[in-house]
Amino acid sequence: MALKIGITGGIGSGKTIVCRLFKILGVPVFEADAVAKNIINNDPDTRKKLIRLFGSGIYTPEHVIDKKKLASIIFNDKYALQKVNKLVHPKVRNEFALWVEQQKARYVLLEAAILFESGFDKLMDQNILVVADKEVRIQRVMARDHISKEQVLERMSKQWPDEKKIKLSDAIIKNNDELLIPQVLRINENIKKYGKVW
């Protein structure tokens, strides 16, 4: 069975780019957020429960989740966020377990924005955290999502601070001005040689 490595990073840290580099090395990456989105859009049971919680307006006429509407609800009400997570996370876990069984690689990555907050880190053998300075992250997200600084800070406030996540991580990848490729290659070598990220 492949080693399970969790990878996360706060909004704007660059974890997606880091995952792309691992993919280039041939490492299978399970994108938990994309799978969650797919479940929200296509799983009839989840759809029914979300409509029961938030009304049919939560989906567009094309039967796709209205991301802005859902975000405005869950980013302003932590109980709503907990309810959505309680609904979706067990299904994502099941999908991940099935996916891992099909992989032949030495190790796999589970990429998740809220790896620690959701408890997914406990299902992993080890965990990697991608970090960047707060100001750098704010600028990246403002440019990427075309939103205000206040909106970025609001989203950041829903994730654990890096200080808390660093304590739970087995390896840190820095993404301010540092070169990412050498850091990714070093972790890849360590896992292949020693079965550890450090």
C-alpha cells in the first residue's frame, strides 16, 4: 500500500503549484477540494441535504452549486460551515480510500485546503505544509480571485493560522522567494529512500 502524505497550505500559499511539481515527478495527487465540489454538484443525497439546509436557491438553474451564495453563507456562519463539512467530508474520505487502493506509486498525496481543520491529517502517514508570508498570500489571492483585501482576510480567518499547522506538520515548504523545485525534489528523494518527508 502506498504511503499517504497530506499536503496543505493556507489560501494563497501556493500548494496547488507545489502539487503540480509532485505530479510532474509522477506522484498521484488526490485533490480533496475538487472531489468535495464534485460530490456537492453530483451526489443526489448531498444535493438533497444541502437544499434542505439552505433552500433550493443554493443551486443555479443549471443544477450547479452557486459558489458565491454558498461561500457567503459558510464564511459568515461557522455552524453552516460545520454542517456542510459534516455532510461532505465522510464521502470524500470514502472516495480517497477507494482511490488509494488503486494506486501503484511508492506514495500518494492528498491535497486539501483544510487538512488539519477537517481531521484528514490523522488519516495520513505524514503531512506537508506550504507556507508564505501573510502579505504575499493576500496579494496573490486578490490578484487571482479579483476580491478585496477584506474578503481575503475574511477567508483566511476561517483557516487555522500557520503557527498552529506548523506544529502538526512533518515538513514545511517555503514559498515566498524561495525556489520550490529543490524543496520538492528533496522531499521526494527522502520519501523514496527513507519513507519519510524529512
